[in-house]
Amino acid sequence: MCWNDRYGPFEGAEAISTWRISLLRTHQQFDYNTIGDVVLHLRYTAFGSGGSLEKNAFASVDAWVKQSPDVSREYGKGANVFAIDLKNDYLSEWWRVASTGCMTLHHIDQRLPFWARRGRFTSENISLLITPEPSAPGDIKITIPGQADIHGAEDGKLGDYFKFTFPGKPVAEASTPWTMHIKSDRDGF
């Protein structure tokens, strides 16, 4: 209800309406079964579409998702980047790597965006960013079960971080653990 002398939309008119919220099933950003409550903030234009508005909205999202990275600025390459903060996302493994030189990344699939959890994925590029600069980079490799080890190579700096790039395009089940091995001449690296 408005707190002024003007009438708001439907005020005193006893308008009754029925609402249905539809969520796109094909490109989910999260698991819809986790929804407990819905808070709806509404800006509206009152007209009936007979379902064509919903159909066109879903078709538009589907077309946007399928665009190639060079066509879609908003989705494109930026939205396809997946980063793991090893220190915070794998805290126990982070502390273990200092003594063993080995770190296993379990359940990578649970860290992917919901829509990307389709089982298999292809990695176009794997980079490891480290700070501070290691005194002796040594050998850094990633092991994925059923594949040859992937060895990292120094690849300059990205801001304050030292970048190591892993060549190739490993394909793995998203639930397959990846193991990172760090061999260095420096203790505690």
C-alpha cells in the first residue's frame, strides 16, 4: 500500500492473480532442489503472453549459452575460467604439501558451477600461480589417473604471482582426483 494521497496499482481494486515461477532446466546455475524460500521483488507491466514470453526468454538464454566465446562478450572466455584457491579450498592438503611435496585435489566436480557438472570436461589451459617467487622452481607436475603426467613450465608473471603453465588438453571425469607433485631444492616449497 502506498503511503501518500495517490492510489497505487490495484489499490482498493481487489485484484486477484495467480503466479507461476519457471526456472530454466537446461542451464541451471545451482541445484533447484536446494530452494527453500523464494523472495520476489517485482517490477511489472500487466499483459498476458499466453506462454510465448516464457518460451522466448528460455530460447534467448539457450542461444546465449551456445554462442562461441568471440561472439558473446558477457559469457565468452571469462565465464569459462575455473579457479581453485588451494590454500582455502583444500586447507588440509595445503599444509600437507609443505612436508610431502604432494597435494591431491578431490571432488573438483563439486567446485564447478552447477551447470558445468556434466561428468567430463576438457581443459584448454592449466596454470598454477605461486607467490612469493620460489628460489628453485624444481619440477611441478599434475597426475590424472589413466593419463601421462603433465609437467609445468615457468611462464612469466601475472601481477605478483609467478605463473607455471601445463601444456596439453587433459580430459578427465570431474570427480577424478588430480594430484599435484612439487619437487624442489628448497625445503618447505
